[in-house]
Amino acid sequence: MSVSQSASVPVSSGKGLFGHPPGLTVLFLTQTWAEFSYFGLQAMLVLYMTQQLALPQAQSSVIYGLYTGCAFFSPFIGGIIADRWLGKTTSVVIGGSLMMLGHFAMAFETLLFPALALVAIGNGLFIPPLAVQVGGLYHEGDARRDQAFSAYYMGINLGAFTAIILCPLLAQLYGWHWGFAAAGFGMALGLILYLCFRKHLPSEPSRASVEARQRAPLSKADWKALSTLVGVVAVVILFRIAYEQSGNTITLWLSERTERSLSGFEIPAPWFTSLNPLLIIVLTPFLMAYWRKRKESGREPNLFRRMALGCALAGMACLVMVAAAYAYAASGAPVSALWVIFYFVLLTVGELLVLPVGLALFGTLSPVQVASMMMGAWYIAKFAGSLSAGFIGTLWQVIPTELFFAIGAGATFLAALILFWMGRQRTVVAAS
């Protein structure tokens, strides 16, 4: 059974933007503003701790890793709570409200840790049921569902791009509290949109049907799907170890070792990280069209091999930074921003071949009894990867920078090899 069956009445018969149900637009905009709030905070966090709170870099990296890790471990617990007790709509509203309060609390220096805790807990309740509702918009077998997850992922990055530009700029011009307050207002707007247009979303199943669903045993096919999904999580952790440095030590590299002047204006370091979501917004429609044509011609590659290629590209991005580190060591002065731009191009293309595919796999293969929980399990990879990336970040000033980036390259190339092997095994099984 798929996620689309987790709602009692799919609404795929309706047509809205680009031929999709109106509910996809509602979920797209809700997620966009939620990500605006989350990434607005994330873009400023390390610099806020090191510059405003005068915390040591190593301690700031650990706090950053613990926070982002907890924010994406909590969806596993939040998914269970949504499946068994709260239901999807209530879970989304409570989670979004907690995140909003956390962002506003960040405006007060003494509330740093309580604020981060509120955002992390709220994120856990908010993300899984919202993503499950995307699948719930479509009937079983509807070919538009995979495209819906790609569009949904683009919404995530639209919010991230806007936040990375606006929130640090407000912080730079008017003070940190303005940047954090903007993140809070973004979350508030997302909640308002969700509540005002929830009639377009899949209806909640009755309590009796929920209890009956939970009592239904998992089939052999369900267990096989779960084992596959767990394997995907384990491998994506390796990808995340390198990927999560883009918001951590890459920000420090931009701040301290990159020439950022343009016609007398110093470009804020966090602005460069907006290249990642901007490229996702631009490239996603082209990639969707490309893969659709490949599928129609019968030449669509194995999904595991597609993810393997993405990991390999991320490894090449890390190698670009290895070369940039050698250039910095040789010159002793900030190096060209072209290095980090090339890094983000390769990393983003790799991301588009890894993360949306994984999101769609979890949305499609998760058994209905544990739909929200398994969607939360997808974020375990981000939790473990963020935690590992945070602790690896403590080596930033301890080991040579070129060796630091080489660690990320090694992790992603290993992930590529494992995914390629998984794709080969899947091909062999299908052929037999």
C-alpha cells in the first residue's frame, strides 16, 4: 500500500495549477514559507553565535550540528505522533506554531537554546504529515505523483532562497533580531495559508479507520519495501556528511577566505549559499522534462544509479573545494568566489539526483500503517548527517583545509559506490 492511501479520500480528480490538484498549491506555499523561516534561521546561526555571542568556532559548529540534527530526528517521533494520535492537520498546526514561537524567541540572546528547541520540536510535528498529504492528493497509480514531489521539493528551495537573501540582509542592516523576526513572520504566513485553504487537502480518515489500519499486519512486500528504505537512509547519511557543510564551514570559508567585493559592495557571505536553492528552482523543471522524455523512450535509468551519479557529483564538488584550499594556502589571501560558485553548481545538480528521488521513494513505498513515521525516517539521514557534519566541523581549524574537504569527498564517493551496487542488485533481481 502506498502513502496515497493514507488519506480517506484522495482529491486527484480536481485540477489546479499545471494540471495538479489545488491542494498541491496549498502545500507548496505552506512548505515554502515554513522553509523560509527554517533556512532564515539556519543561514544566520553560525555567524550569530560567533560574531554576536562571541562563542568559539568549534563550539558554534557543534551547536549548529546538534540543532540541525535534532530538527531532523524529531520528524521520526513526530510522524509516529501524527499517525497514532494527532492526525495530520492538527500535527501540522501545532508544529508550525512551535516553530513560529521559536523564531521569535531567537530575537532574545538569553533564549538561544529554548528557541532552538522549539524550532526543532515543531519541525518534527510539521514536516512528516505535510509531506504525506502531498501523496494523499493522488489516487493510486496517478503518474503525476512523482512530479508533485519534485514540485514540492522546489517549494522547499524557493523558501530557502528567499530566506537566505532577506533574513541575513535584515540582520546586517538593522540587527539580528530583525532577521529572526522575519523568519517568525514567514512561519506565521505559512500557517495562515494552510488553515485558510485546508478544504483543498485530503480529508482526515475517521478514528475507527485509523485504528483498523494500525492493527493491520505488514505484508511480506511491506517489509521488503521497508528494508529497501532503511538501506537508502543509511547511504544518504554519507551524502549528508558532505552536503551539510554548505551551511556550516562553507559559510566560514565565504566569510574569511573568499573575495566578496563587487563594485565597492561587500556581498554578505550567506548570500552565496542562496545559489543552491536558486539553482534548484531553475533546474528542476528542465530535469523533470528530461527524465520524463527518458521514461517515455524506455531509457530511464535505475533510480539507485541516478542517486549514485548525484553522490559522485557531490564528491566532485568537494574536490573543487580541495583545489580552492590549495589556492588559498599558496596565495595567503582570499580567493576568487568562482571556486565556491562552481562548488555549489556541482553540489546542487548532485542534490537534485539524490534527495527528491529519495523523498518520492519514501512517499511511494511507505506502508500506509506507518506512512508519517517512515516519512519522518527519511529525515533520519539528515539528522545523522547533520550531527556528523557538526562534529567534523570541529576539525575546521585543526587539520589542513584541503584534508577537511577531502573527508566530504570520500564520504560521497563511498555513497556513490554503494548506490551503484544497490542498483546493480536491483537490476539482477528484476531480470531473474
